[in-house]
Amino acid sequence: MKRFLTVFFFLTFFSLFSQTKVGGIVLDESGSPIAFANIFFKNSTDGTITNDNGRFYLESENTYSTLLVSFIGFETMELELPQKVNYGLEIVLKESTEQLKEVVIYTGKQSKKNNPAIDILKKIWAKKRENGVRKFKQYQYDKYEKIEFDLNTIDSALIKSKLFKGLEFMFDNLDTSRVTGKTYLPFFLNESFSRVYGDNQLEEEKEDVQGNKNSGFEGNQSITAFVEDLYSDYDIYDNYLKFFDKSFTSPLSKTGVDTYNYVLSDSAYIDNKWCYNIIYYPRRKNELTFKGDFWVNDTTYAIKNINMQVTRSANINWVKEIYIEQDFEVVNDSVFLLKRDYMLSDFSFSKKEKSRGVYGKRTTVYDNYAFDLKRPEEFYKAESDPYDPRVFSRDSVFWNNARLESLSDDESGIFKLLDTLKTVPKFRTYYDIVSILGSGYIEIDKWNIDIGDIYSTFGFNDAEGARIRGGARTYFGQNDTWRLEGYMAYGFSDKKFKHGLSGKFLLDRKTRLILSGGNRRDIEQLGLSLTSTSDVLGRSIASSSLVTVGANDRLTNINLSTLNLEMEPLKNFRIRLGSSFRTLSSALPTAFSLDYIDPESPTGTSSEVKQLDLNTTLIYTPGKRTIGYGVERSNINDDHSTLVLNYTKGIQGFLESDFDYERLQFSYQQPWQVGGFGRLTTSLELGKTFGEVPLSLLSVIPGNQTLFSLYNTFPNLDFYEFVTDTYATLHLEHNFNGRLFSRIPLLRKLNLREIVGLRGAWGQLSDENIALSAPTNIPLVAPEDQIYWEYSFGVGNIFKILRIDFNFRGNYLDNPNARPFGITGTFGFNF
């Protein structure tokens, strides 16, 4: 789409004072685009390569008058630049008549044998652990990070559209991307400055945040958490690089020779070091790979600089471009240290060239390295407080000294622009709509209350029929030290009101001592989890699903009250002491009985259980990262393991509690990034109940009669089909992220993703517990004779939002109403 002419001339005029910019396309003599051609400013190392369609964009803060364009098999072209800004260039390369003497290069797939580029790559592998800060016992450095979001592909149609009527002043701060050549408007900027300390002998690292400055959506914790997760740290020497929860094969990976083509393209002095230039590009389409080039030193085999661009065909959603640059500083003859890291992501609903989107850019600059300054181990154990109010209130003098890279005029203007936008009602309306869709809550700033969540408003089940629910929570800010939340619900068939109320209070921020409690009186689908529900605000999908498989009538009336005290004495290690009192009875007694033998009852049986439990829970989540310091924090990453040990003591007699028992449970969940083969999620759970308890207090193997794919449940089991007092379950689910489908020509372009699952459960149920619950009208069976198991095959990324799983039952096919096959699905926006 053509850019707005006025904006184009404005950018051209403005750039005359500071930058050289070029953009266009490189073709061969037949008019076909040349992909991966080298584009450089003459007498510089500022360069890029053409994309799959032969297009390029390049800019530099310096002034250059000549452009060099080259590609193996073609004559190098020197193109004079008549002005500092040259767009729309059409460059035609002629085939070379000279044969290269040193290196024989083939078009298309490159040979793995007798390829000098691969010989150099092998030496990089051998030396990679000897480069950078790993060479020293201890290290420290300053780190300045700048994260920015921009609205891109701005043209006259967008500026004049009704969407931005009254907001035209926003476009006074337009700039042009040096990577894509597109016009963009900055609207979010976050700066941080840290000092990083590390000890390779102790294998410890500590980051001390000195300052943090935010413009834009500083009040929205979910956006901030998304940004933090999006731009996690990475090391180009690793075999696989994780971006957007996906594992990309690094061009420096030991498996790279099977994934990339490598070409030794050039050699030159860079900072007085002789370096080789190697171009790389994927061997196959639709895989999670990059294209680009890197310069590597001829003696240390350390990377001097590298650029990586994700190919358009890569199986990733909502991201049109990912571009990465890293520059390394030569400290002495043998030490190359990371100096600057730049990453640009172009988020868009479409990968078409003219589609609009949002740039996400991170620039990290490293400086003031120092080495071999030994510090005691206690220094690394003592964590600094990244939420110290002083960190967020640094003055301009601090930032002038802390910025290792100055802000551009456009970046500096973001702060003023956002301050102005917040006063414009139309912009506030847009922001509110996006916030509601993202969080599910409607903000009422006047009362510091949020209404919601809106996604729980409607439901249906056999006991209540159609049901509606409305709720609210207090919200003064993302770091509230206390929060109250509640809801009311009404069922149109049983004509009863239900409610839930919860309160959380942060008593001590350092140890994260939290007091919480609440009450819920509602209808619940128990048996979706092996642990007893303690969520006073929970609403089971199964108990309010619009469509279910089979009879969904095994529902329970629950009146639950809880009181808990939680603390985090060590990072990612929580201790929770709690108590709960619950009253349980069947919501549909004729279809699902919870009766049990009760000698003290006049009838000899009782249909209601009153139970007081005391709980002690230990939760360990190594590697988990969070943001915020209030009573509720947001998770940044999901690649950490979770270990839970829970002990429950049932108290008899007090508050008319019915049963005395003990329960011990352990669970371990771990996601694994299996190189370039996708992501494996494993979940193991063990448990045993000591003492006699009725059906409502036993451990039910989680079935799933909904049409939703729910992890940690068994989609071919009905609710309460297996009941245990001793159990072990294992869930395995692997998402190949399209690696297999990308090898099939007919499926390659669909960017589908294959998921396989395997699930198993074993359990026992004592004769005493069976006898205690004998009045129930459902069979009490445990998978003791053989392990119950299921397997599934799934296809994900259908239309980018849909996943469908085909689930197969492995055994126990003779059980009443056993379902040998089922289909479940789920919607979601995943990269």
C-alpha cells in the first residue's frame, strides 16, 4: 500500500540531517527476485540481505554515497546513491563469467562435504564455551535495556480513517524502520538499567536493577508480563533459541548442518580482526529457522556480529517478521564480549507484505565489563528488590548517565504523546475495549472496582438448567496489597441463588506472607481434579458447559469455607497452611447419590457430608519468573517445573465434622523443550488416603464429558467412572509444532501442528470404603487389575485458533457406557 505522500516527503526531509536509507528489490536478468543477496554500504560493515522475495531495506546513522550488491554467481554491483534517502530501487545483477578460485558454491542446497563454511562452523562449536564472560572466574557489567512497541505500516488511508479522527496529532512522531522500511508510530517505551554480577565457579548470577522507567501501559500488569516473557534472554551459541514458546534451531547449532545451507561469502578486517562472512538459509520451508549471515574471527572463532531473520514460511502465528542483530566488542586478542543486542518482531494478523501490525523492539546494550573480582557466595544469595520505589523514581540526571544508548527524538516523544493521549476520550475508549477483551473485566475507575469476569456470565448444566453469573473485584492498581472479589449466580431450573466471596491480604512483602479466605455456596462438578477443591471462586467448565457427552448429572452442592496462610521464605518455594470446612450433597439425588452408611442416623444412612480439613502444602517452582509485588502477581514464563506436596488431616467431631482421615499427595509437572522437535509436557501425580471416607471425599480419576480438551483429565472417562483411595496417574503430551507436517507437501502450507498424547491411571479402593458408600447408585470401581490408559492424536493451529484432538480408549471397554473414541477441541490464540 502506498505511503502517505506528505509523510514520505517529511521523512525524507528529516532524514537528510542524520541518516542514509535505501530500499528496493534485487532481480536477475530474467526479472526473478534474488533471495539472500548481500547489501552493504561501501567501506562499512553496515549491511543486510534480501528476503525471500528479493526485497531489502537498509539504513545507517552515517552518510554513504555508494551501495554494494553481491551474490554468488553474479557480478558485484556498485550503485551510486544520488541522495541520502533512496526508496524503490530496482537492482538487476548480471551473471558472473568468472569462476571463483577458492570456494566452489552451488545454488540451492549446499553440499555438506568439502564446504569451507561448515569447516568453520565446526571450529565455532569447539570454541563456543571459551568465548565471552565464560572465560573468566567472575564478571560484572552494566546492562541497559529499551523495549518499544510501534504501530506500523501507516499510510494515508489509516491516518484519514474514522478510527483516528481526532487523534491525528499522533502521527507527528512517525519514523521509518531500518529493518523493514515501513513507517511506524511509537506508543510504548520501557527503559531499565541494571548491574549484573556473575561467578562461573559458583555458577551464580545476580542482576541488580538500578532504574526502571515506563511509558504507555504501565498500569496494565498483563501487558508488562507479556513483554517480559516475549523478550527473554538467549545465547546464540545454544543449539536452540526459544522465542514465543517455540524452539528455533540456531544457525550456530550442532544440528545446523541438517537444517541450514551455509555459504562462505567473504572475508575482511573488522576492528583490526580478520573475519569470515558466512551466509546461511534454511534447507526446508515451514520449519522454525532463520536466514541471515554472520562474521566470525579466523583465530578465536568467536562471532563478531550476526543477524538472524525468521523466514516467512516458519510455522508461527501472528508474527510476520523476527529480526535479530548482535554485535560483539573486541576487548583484546582473544576476548569478544556482547556489546549490543537488537530484536524486532512484527506482530500482524496476516503475513502479507502490506498488512498492518505492531512492532515490538528490544535493544540491550552492555558496557563497563570487569572481571575476576571475587565476591562471597552470600552476595549472590542476597537478592535486590526490583520493586523498590526508588527504582521507579529516578531523575533525568540518572537516566542521562545510565543510558548506554541515547533515545532518538521519536522515542523521547513517546512520554509526551502518551500523556496527551490519556486525556483524549476516544483513545481511552479504545484502550478500555482492548483491556476488557484481554482481562475479562470492565474497569470502573471511579469506584476502584472491576466488573467480571465477563467470560463466566452464561452457563448450563442438568441441575440448574440455564445459569447466569455476575461478579466484581476491588482494583486500585496492579500491586494492590489486598483484594476482595465475589460473584452471584442464579439457576433458572432450580430457582436458587449461588454466591462466592474471597479476600486476600499481603501482610509482609519480603516473605510474601498472605492471609486469604472466603466462602462459596454453589453447584460444582467434583472429580475434575485429584485434589479437593479449595477455590472459593472456582467455576468448573464441566458444571456449566453448554454441550456435554453422555449424562452430565453427577453434580454436587457445595458449601465451602476456607482460611489460609501462605508465605514464600525462599524464592519460588511456598508454604501454605490452611483449613477448609465443606458441606457436600448431591445436586441430583435420583441420578447421582452421595449416600453413605451412618449408624447414628435414624435411617442408617446419610446423604450429606460435613467435613473440616487441615492442610499443609509445599509448592516448589524452580525457574519461575513473576512480575509485580502486590497480593496477586503475574507469571512471566511457563517453562518451569512445579512440585507440590500436600498433607490433609480430616478432623472428626469439631463443628460436627463427620470423618477422621489423612491424605498424602504429590504431583510433579514439567515442560520440556525437546530441541527442534517441539515441546513435551509431563505430569505425574501420586496419592493415598488413610482411613475410611465416603464417595464425596475419595479421589476420583478425573474424567471429562465436555467437548473441551482439558489437560490432566481423561477425555474418554465419564465423571466418577473410576474412584480410588490410592492412585497414580501419568500424562504425556507432545506438540511437534508442525515439524512432521512441514515435510508433507500437501500439508506444508497449512502450517498445522501435530500433537500426540498418552495418559495412564492406576488405583485401588479398599473394601471398607466400598462398604461405607454402598448406598450410592453408581458403581465404585478402581483401575487396579490393569492400568487404565488412553492415547490421542491432535491437529492444532487450524485457522490459527482451533485445535482438535482424536481420543482413543485403550482398555476397560466392557465398562457400562464406555466411550472407546471421542473428539475434543479448544480455541486459543497461540504463537
